[in-house]
Amino acid sequence: MKPLDLTPRLAAVAAQVPPGARLADVGTDHAYLPVWLLLAGRIVGAVATDVNQGPLQRGQETAQRYGMDFRRCDGLAALSPGEVDTVVIAGMGGDLMVHILSAAPWTRDVKLILQPMSTQEVLRQWLTEHGYAILWEGIAREGEKFYPLF
């Protein structure tokens, strides 16, 4: 399989993943991000989660050769503290991200890479009120759309 081409939005997310990370990709869909990172040698392992069976199946088809772990769950519900050191939540609304992070307080101890598609103000406020710090912010452009990252 040749390396996948990431969209500009996913490439911007990938650029923030630290080398050697143990990654959780929440809402993985096709699993392009963790597969790309594995092929590039940027991460040592990945857990891909999705709440729906269809996206998980598509992700498994993409990554069947790469030893990834797939879990059907709501957000991070099937992960334990210490299992990963980096969590990506991208391509969903900030209010849904708040729901996911609220159920996983252990995420205060890992690197979060967040790319909200909407209601980023809800996410920012929740992060601030719950002891998280935004250490970096960026913007990805894809076509005529701009996507925030933090």
C-alpha cells in the first residue's frame, strides 16, 4: 500500500503529533491519520475509536496490515489512563468534544490535539473552566474553509 495523502486539515493535525507517541484517534472514520503516522514512523502505536460500526469497519479496512487497535465506544470510554499519551479529536463539534473529555478526566495528563468543526467557543470555555491549558493554536486551510486547531 502506498502512503496515504492527508487532506490539509489532517496534515495540520498530524504535524502536531509528537514523535514516538502512543496515539488515540477519536472518531477515526477511515483511520487515515493514524495509518499515515504509523507509515511515516512518527508514532509507536495507535488506538482508533468510533461510536459507530460503519466508520470502524472502514478504518479497519484501511489499517488491516498495521497492527492498530480498533475499539467501538463513545469517545475515550474504552481506554484506560496511561494507555496513550496523545489524543486527537478532530472533525466534530466542540460541544461533542466537551462530552468526550468530560467523561475522561485523565486527559488532563496527556497531549490533546483538538480540531473542532463548530462551537469552538464552547470547547474553549470548558477547557479553561476544567484546568486545561491551550498551549498552541493554529489554522488549517482546506479549499475555501479554515479550520482551527489547538
